[in-house]
Amino acid sequence: MKRSNLTGQEATWIVAATLAVQALPTVLNFVIKCIELGRVKRIKVGEIEIENPTRDDIERLREKIKSD
């Protein structure tokens, strides 16, 4: 199996980070739905960890991520 574009070079990391940032709002929306069903006990994004998150906690997290 041949790998391409996964060399660990700076450009590869930039692309990976860009894709992760673009996916985060969708992931957070999914997490909000799970919270509403009572299925989320803890969430961790980077250095931030929230136990028993509420919808408001996720909204504040989203705003913090946007501002950074």
C-alpha cells in the first residue's frame, strides 16, 4: 500500500488542522444532540474539559474556539 501526502511535512499538518477546524462545528452540533439525550458525561477539546456539559457550555466552547 502506497502512502502519499502523509509525510509529516508542515504543509501536511496545515491541511490536517484546517480540515479538523472545519469539522469541529459539525461535531459540536452532534455533541449538543447527545447532551440533550443525556448521553454525554464529559467532553474534552484541547486543554478544555467539561464534565456533565450543558448546551450552554458547548455554545460557550464554540464561541471560544471561534475567537482563538
